[in-house]
Amino acid sequence: MQPLPVFFFEEEVSPGVFERTNRNLDFTRSHHFVLGYDWRMGQDWRAKAEVYYQDISRAPVESFPSSFSLLNAGADFVFPEAGSLVNEGTGANYGFELTVEKFFSKGYYSLFTASIFDSKYQGSDGIERNTAFNNGYVVNLLAGKEFKVGKDKRNALTFDLKATNAGGRYYTPADLEASRIAGEEVLQDGLAFSERYDPYFRLDMKFGFQLNSRKRRLSQQFFIDLQNITNNENIFQRRYNEVTNEVNDVYQSGFFPDILYRVQF
């Protein structure tokens, strides 16, 4: 089913007359093929490997030749304002995923995941392109250690680590001269999702202290969460700036320390 804002989008079909031209859109359809192997490596370890292929059809696209497809919706956290869509688009996703997990025991845990994939689509112009989500690869590593402290080992010091590395997303470049003339961003539809951002990397560390009550079922936790400790400049978007009349980069959050307090009972 398509997102509700798409169904309720009102298009101006004539001066002053608006209609919900997407109200009759059908479901997007897909066929999934998955082959996986799950391996329990001892009492506390688990590994899983999986290859998959997804064939997508009847994706909403524009009724005239263009690169637009609703399969790219959500990449910039907003829904596209497009009307008179038809269910004639296609797409495909395929890849390999690996997971190795150490369940929490003996005071520590770890989780490693890796995904290598390709993601393509076709709009109403019939040209195969990268989707906005085609990073190519994503690797995650999580690990944590707990140290019991105190005379009765009731309290604990905790340490957690999280690292993420992913390939850069594809995007549609802005037409600088056309944007300057129009006074707003104009994208180069013929070059849709032809350029790519730099790879994404983020490393987080969290230190904590857990204080467990001796008489009541009450736990207090204090955390210092250091996010993006390498202060990596991960790009979020490259877009036309109406103030500078240039195409500028917009970055995600840099180094950000956070302090947390939690009570559980």
C-alpha cells in the first residue's frame, strides 16, 4: 500500500480546482527470494548468512516520461508532492548479509553485521538507475562490557561501542544556472541519482554506571554518551541555497556528548 500522504495529495487540475489524482493507486507488488543459513556456534555465539533477491513491480511513477519513482520516497524524510501517478514502475534489490552475534554472557556481548547489495529502479522513462538507498554496503559493529563493582558485586560499570561504515548514497545533482533563474532548486532529471556522496562513518562510545538498590527492585543508571567521537563530517544533502545562490553541502551531526539518567523499577 502507498503512504497515506500520497493518496491525499491534491493536484491543481485547473485554475483553482484541486483533486486527489492519486486516490486510485494500486498496491506496489514484489516477489522475494531468500536463501539463508543459521549456525549456532556454541552456547553463546550465533552466525547467520543470507542471500536475497527482490523483484518489484507496479511502483507509482509519473504518467509522462521522467525519472520519478515512489520507490525513492523517504530518502530525504519527506513525501514527494507528485500527482496523477500510475502503477507502471519497476525495481530490484539483491545482496548478501552476514551476522555474527555473541549473546550477553560472562559480562560482555558483541554483534557484527555486514551487507553488500545493489538497488535499482526504472521510472516512466524506462531508464534503469540507482535508487536513493543504494549505498552498496553497510557494516556495523557493536560491543559492550560490564564490570561488577562493590563489596557484593551488585553495581556495575558499563562500556559500549558502536561503529558504522556505509557507502555513500546516490543523489540527483541540482542545475545551478536554472536554480538561480528560478529562485529555487531545479534538479537535473536526466542525471537522476547519477552522483554519489562520500562514504558514511560514525563511531559512538558510551560509559555508564548502574546502581542497584539493595532493598527494593530499583535500578538507577548514569550514562555519558559520546556520539561521533571522530567528528566525521557525514554529508546529509547537497542542495541549492537560495541565500548564497550556490550548491552547498548540509552535514549531519558532528561530535555530540550526551548525559543520560534512567530509573528502572
